[in-house]
Amino acid sequence: MESFRQAFELLFPPDRELLQIIGVTLRMSFFSTLISCLIGLPLGSLIGSKSFRGKSFIKKLIHTLMGLPPVVAGLIVYSLFTHYGPFGKLNMLFTVRVMVVAQVMLITPVVIGLTSSFIESASKPVIETARGLGFSGLKTARLCIGEGRSSLFSVVLNAFGRSIAEVGAVSIVGGNIQWKTRVMTTAIMLETNKGKFSFALALGIILLIIAFAVNAVASFIVKENADG
Amino acid sequence: MVEIKNLKKIYGERTVLDIPGLEFRDGETAALAGANGSGKTTLLKILAGIIKGSEGGFHIPENVLYMPQSSYAFRGDTLRNITISGADRKEALELLEKLELSHLAGKKAKSLSGGELQRLSLCRVLSRKCDLLLLDEPTSACDAKGAELVIKAIKDYQRESGCTVIMSTHSPLLALNAADRLIILNGGKVETDGSPEETLANPETQWAKSFVAGWKI
Ligand SMILES: Nc1ncnc2c1ncn2[C@@H]1O[C@H](COP(=O)(O)OP(=O)(O)OP(=O)(O)O)[C@@H](O)[C@H]1O
Ligand SMILES: [Mg+2]
């Protein structure tokens, strides 16, 4: 109860630091989702719709990467971008951009895996029917996307959900720096470590509200355009 | 002309289709029969380019249409499910009329019954032009009246376009009423090949005899 009261107090009127943290969180999650979907949706569709040698190996690889522990991804990205690492010159460590890099590494396999298994199962009858009608590859692909848009949409939301909830990788490469790279999850970690459990829980409640709001808005937009 | 030469389909160790040679004249309507798993769908899918044969090859005309064994309903209403093929509204409505689906024009295609959906799927295919029409069990979900409508639609389309039709079926009615030729497959091989009346009355092989005996008319 104490947590709900604190959550309420943080939100009304909004706390300036909290707003900044929410801003960073949303920015990071938005770009992580965007980039991993730009890579993962086409690649996943390709893997799902084509049969080629080594496909089962690639699928196993993707399934393994889907379970990549976030701290491991964090460490890999950290070692790539640390001062002496191959990308050290870019000076990106402890920035939101490198947090996005780490998250893209974590989320892209998930997007590829979910998209390819969706295309493999659900698109088969669509492809067969469309090819049977003599449609071009382009028109067939468009139909598959149109027919499966609610599933593809939940892939995108899944990616966003992972991104906004993830803490291991972003705390390693982002450093949880106040006013700069602190996001909701790392703030919750920090408060928990300080022993302020109810305040941490208050932040958790707010994180849930944000996630719910994003989901609601997104599905509203899709419903508006879909209807079918 | 459709020309099949040494066509084989092999899954793992199993040869599910093995056709040394088979030809179809232009404008011919042929029915493919045979037990479940005898290779009817496999043959049609290979000709339609949905799957590849393992060995051998075939020659077919350029414009091919294929209606899968299970019908798919696209998003949206029944009418859109036809116009999606490029047909205009008027043509689509005429086809719906022909298959007695007009009253369902505005309904969501996904809500249609099995037999209604199968007739819709046929409308969609017949809204396009082709030289070779491949139909996988086009009456399997239809009642007697529906099957009659489907048969008439196929015959009319064939007459108007002069295309070659190859269709698989478990229905003697379809074979007798719509086809000039009946091919019975057994384990991926051609068991008999002849006129439907002749084959049904006087099956050439012992196996075909017992198969046809199971076909009650
Ligand atoms: N992808 C596949 N992998 C392995 N075997 C397959 C595959 N597809 C089909 N088969 C096998 O090929 C055989 C022929 O199947 P096909 O679908 O052509 O039969 P059919 O004559 O159309 O039967 P039905 O009357 O039930 O429609 C079957 O025994 C089936 O199990
Ligand atoms: Mg079949």
C-alpha cells in the first residue's frame, strides 16, 4: 500500500527526475525495438519461407541466442566498446546508444525466431493459395503480412516488452548514470540495493503502467487500421 | 500440352510419386483418383510449382491456376476474397451468383461454412484466366447441390477458355460428369488410365477393381 501511495506521489505531480528516467527508458526501448524489428522481421520471414541447406542448424543457433543471458550480452558489448576494445574509439560506453546496441543483440534473435516460426506455420496456406492464383512473389509477401499482421504485431510488442524490462545488459554497458543512462529497471535495482523496497516497488508499478499504456495505444492503432 | 517424364517425388526413403510418362491433351479434362496418400496432391502441387519433384521433369503451359485441397479464407468479406485476384466487382458478383453464394457477398469469408468456403475458393480461381487448371478435390466439402454447381462451373470455364483441367477427386460423380479421362493412382504409380465410364464398369487391374468397388454411386 505504501508503494502505491509513493507511486501516486511520484506521478502527481510528476517528479522531474522520474520523467527524465521514463524518457530515457522509452527512447532506448523504442530504438531497440525498431532496429531489431528492421533486421529481424525480414530475416525471420526469409528463414521461415525458404528451405535451404543448414536451415535446421540456423534455427538451433537462433533458439540458443534467444536464450542468451542479458549479462553475457552486456559483457560482450562492454568488451567491444571499452576503451581498448575494437570500437573503443567511438567513445560510446555508458551512453544510451550503446545500451541500444546491447539490446538489439538480445532482442533480434527473439524477433527472428518468432517471425520465422510464425511464417512457417501460419503463412503456408496463404502462400499456397496465392501461388496457386499465379500471384507474384511481391504480392504473395504483401498478402502474408496482411493476413498475419496481428501475429507480427505481437512479435513487435514482445520485443518492446523485453527491451523495457531488461536490466542486466543495460546496467553493464549503460552504467546507470543519473540524468544520463538511468532507466526504470536500473533505478529499481539501485533503490532495492539501497534497501528502499517500497520506493523500488513504486517504480515497478509505474513501469508496469507504462508498459500497459504502450500496449494499449499500440493495439488501438492496429485495430483502427485492421478490422478484418 | 502437359507432358510428364520420369517424374519422382521422394521423401527420405519413401517414393510417394513415380510417373515414367504421362501426357494430357490441350482442352482435356482429367480426373485423378486413388486412396488417401496415393500421391494426387503431390502430383498437382508439383505441376503447380508449389513443391519441387525429386527427379525427372515436366512440361506445362505458361498460365497455370491451382486450387489447394484445403481452402483458405483471406481477411475481409467474401467479395474481397475474389477481387483480390484482380477481378472487378461485376465479374466477382457473377461468379458468386453462379455458385449460389450471392447472399454471402458481404459476409466475412472466415465465417463461411466448409462447403461455402470451398465454392468461394473455386470462384477465386475461376476469376482468372489460364491454360491449365489444377483442382485438388474441388467438391470434397460440398453437398450434392454444391457439387453440382461446382461441376457446372468447372465445365463452363473449360468450354469458354479451352484450358486443360486436371483435378483430383474421391467422387465418382465428379469423375463421370466432368471428366473425359480417369487416372487411378496407387502408391504414387498410375494403376489405370482410361475413360471414366470404361474404368468404372470394367477396371483393368485387380487392384483397381477392388478400389472402384468401394466407390458407391
Ligand atoms: N512433406 C512431406 N513429408 C513426408 N511425406 C509426405 C509429405 N507430404 C506428403 N507426404 C506423403 O506423400 C504421400 C502422398 O501424399 P498426397 O498428399 O499426395 O496424397 P493424396 O493422394 O493427395 O491423399 P488424400 O486423398 O488424402 O488427399 C502420403 O503418404 C504422404 O504421407
Ligand atoms: Mg490430397
